[in-house]
Amino acid sequence: MYYPMMINLAFFKCLIIGGGHIAYQKAKMLLAYGATVTVLSPEFCEEIKCLEGQMNLLKASYSEDYLLAFQLVIAATNDRACNATIGKACKKQGKLCDVVTDQALSSFLVPAGIRRGDLIISVSTQGKSPALAAKIKKELESLYDESYSDYVACLGEWRATIKKEIKDEEERRRLLKYIITLDQETLKSISLKELSRVL
């Protein structure tokens, strides 16, 4: 059973072992969330080479010594035995590790998900059916479109204003619950005074 949580990748140095397409996909996602990424492999696909300015490429074969400087590791080579060796070494060293070819050796999984600015929705079947997770992700993409990026940002601004200006805790709670019933245009045009009068 995996515990769902959000991780601030700024606290982690991330190592991806493998130089192919899967390693590229993992690197691209980590970079999108602000991670410091190193990719270790004897060879790199062209997609990874194109990201060289955004991350470190270490052209070498895997050795357990490379794990020491990193807190989060993704084993994404095309060799299942090598991936298993990496997973076991990470467990021994207390590293967070995703072994792409063996869930049993992974201490974390990356769920399917969508991102709309600061709105992040993740879906996981704990590895039981990635196809179902992908299907639900697709449904969520149409339900929560790109407009939610601005909407969530607007709600964040309102939350900061309400917390600063409204001292009564109960009134603050009522306002915070109420604003999520309003659309973005209303939120942009209404004043705090008008909002308070509604309640």
C-alpha cells in the first residue's frame, strides 16, 4: 500500500539511471516540477541529449557508489536485472526509488495525473491497472480544462486577502467556502465588502 503525498523536489537531488525513452519521460516530468536531475547512462537517446542544458548527463555505467549523492532514484535501464540491483541498493541505503520494471522493489510510484497551474490531480490504481488510471486521467483532462490554472490562482489571491483582512475565524471560514461557488469573472469583479454582505 502506497501513501499518497506531495513532495517538494527542491529538497531532493534526483538520479535517473538509464538513457532511453522511459528515462527521458521521467526526466521531463521531474524537471517540470523543479527538480535537480542527473541522468546516468553509458549512452543517451537524442531526446535526453536535447535536455542537456537543463540537467546533468553522466556518461558512465551504473555503480552503487553513484547513489550516495542522491536522495531520489529512478531505475529506468533496459536491463531488468540491473534495475533490480539498483532497487535493492536503494533500499539498503534508505533512498526513495522507483524501479520501472518491478513495482515490488519500488518505494514510490508516480501516478497518472493532470496539472492546471497549481491544481494537481493524481490518479493511481497502485499498479493494478495503469490503463484504468490513464482512462480516468483523460476524463479529468476534459472536466478540468486549462481555465482552472487562472481560477486556482484567483482563489489563492482571495484566500490571502480574506486571511489578512477578516479577523473573525468563523466569518473567514464561511467566506473561504463561499468563494469556490463563484466563477472567475465574479471573483474578479466583486469586492471583499460586497462578498461579506452576501453572507
